[in-house]
Amino acid sequence: MGKAGRDRSARERLAAERQRQAKLQKRTRALMITLSAVAVIVIVVLAVVLIRSGDGKPSGYQGPLAPVTRQADGSIVMAVAGVEKPVLEIYEDFQCPSCREFEKLNGPTVKELAAMGKVKVVYRPFQLFDQEPLKSNSERAANAALCAPADKWVPYHDLIYKHQPAESATGFSDQDLISWAKQVGISDPAFEKCVKGKEKAAQLAQMTQYALQTAKVTGTPTVTLDGKKLDNDQTFTVDGLRKAILAAAPSAGTTPVPTKS
């Protein structure tokens, strides 16, 4: 092969090598873009999980509870003695999935701030749903909660939400409600009689009327602070609810008062 042929062959090999390198770089860039996109998705998913779980903190509250009392109208008050403001009212239906999410997300915050004397909490369970099986599920659960003694109400309230049935399923049977009550120390035969006899049905009807007609509640959960409805950011984020309560709370701290739960 002459010099001209050797030069042409060398140029062709060089061109081929450059073309191969260009293809390799293109594939590498494409791979890097794909991996970067996957990494972004993973970061976003992890961030959402952390936010939904309260910034990675345990969802359950293990600290002391403020004293709990039942009012004549059936509402449940959880507050340190002498704390009257601010007032956090929680209108809830035990069959409501969003109420369950609120409890999982912000139940610990509500309990903690009440025990710190930063807020007076008023739980107002009622029956929102009209269609079956939601209506009957809601009525049975709320009746049982109203039958529960005040000192066991909070853990029983939480346990009812833990066992919330699917929206299309019949649940909250009397027997289940009685069985769950025993798990939190409710063993009085009067409770079982109250559950099976729907003895709180009239009071539940009054509480439902109050929520819908007096308080003008249109959905659950409805959470108000000193009578003002909180928005979704305040209701469904840990930081939002905490900031709203602390901004309204007196500046002086109060020593937590533990009670048995």
C-alpha cells in the first residue's frame, strides 16, 4: 500500500474512532440524565413520606395526657386545669378517612400541646354520612365512643380510627367495639350494655345537629381555633397546626399534667 493509501486508511480509522466515541458519549449522557431523573423522583417521594409522617418522627404520642372530661353536650375536653384559651375544636366522624389521616398526622401534636398547657382541645364527634354502610358505621362508632368513660376516651378514640373499615364495607360491629374497648381497660358491663343498646343515639343526634346547623360544619375533619376554621395547610401539616396553636397560646408555659391513658 502506498503512502496515500496508508494516510487515507488512517483517516478512516480516526473518523471511525471519533464516531464511536461520540456515540459512547451520547449514551453516557442519556444514562446520566435518566439516573438524575430517577434520583429526583426518589428524593421527592422520600420528602413526601417524611412530611406525611411528621418529619420522620414517630406517629404515636407516648407522653402524658392532659386531664380529659366529658361535657353535658357529649363533647370531650382535654386540657390542663385552668387553661381556657386557645380552644381547638375538632369536628370528626369516625368513618371519615380524612379524619383518620388527621389523627395519624396531627393527633400527637394535639395531645402534646394540650399536655403542655398550650391549648384546650374539644373533640366533637358526630355522624356526617347519610349513605350506607357509612351512616351505620359512623353511628355505631360514635355511640360507642360516647359510651366510653372520659379517662379512657382518648386511647379508645385512637383505637377506633386504627380499625376504620373501608368506605364500601360494613364495619365497627358492636362486638368489635366492645373488644377494642377491653384493650384500653374498659371492662364495665355498663359500657357493653350502652353499646349494644345504642344508648347514646339521642345525644349523638343532638351533637350532629349542633355540628351541622349551629357550627355550620360541611365536611370532616373541620378544625377550628378560637372559632376560626383552620385551612388545609394548618390542618394537614404538623408545622402548620403547631404554629397556629403556639401563635394563639399564652406566652407563659404550663407544666404538663400526666394522666393514665
